[in-house]
Amino acid sequence: MPVLLKSSKVASQEGYLERSADESPFKKLCSYVVPALVKALSKESLPEIATVILDSLDECMKVSEHVLDEDQTDLFLKTIMNVLQKISSLSKKAELGLLKE
């Protein structure tokens, strides 16, 4: 996903993508990709995969810069914090041997 956003950003900056009256294709893509990653992250139960999603989300947020509004960013941060707490809890249970192998 980050590669897709980077490509879209460059294409927008170079004038290869036509802008519509309401918003740029890059902004539309950011508004779709980042929430999709957050949604996937909130549903993921495996810490290894959640880590990969978090890495992608981090890169996407850096590429999108100021495209996302404050409400979106707040929602994403809350979701990410919940996922991190869930992963931390699972890790602690695994350390204590409470999870089934």
C-alpha cells in the first residue's frame, strides 16, 4: 500500500493525474487506503501480521502528510492504541503460558 500511495503522490506532483473539482486522486486514495489498513489492523489477531500492517500504516501516514483530517487521525490513533494493548495482553498471556499452543 505505501508503494501505491508514493506512486500516486509522485504522479499527482508531476501532473500525470487529473484533479477533479472536489479533491485530488492522491487524497482520494489516501482516504481509502489508510482507513482500510486501520480496519485490517483492528481485526488482526496475529501479532506478526499486525506488525506488518503497522509498518505499512506508518509509511502511508508519512506519505499522506496533511491529507488526512484531524478526526480521521484521532480515530486511527485510538484504533492503533487498542490493537497495541490487545497485542501486549496476548504477549503477556503467552509469556505466562495461558494461551493454547
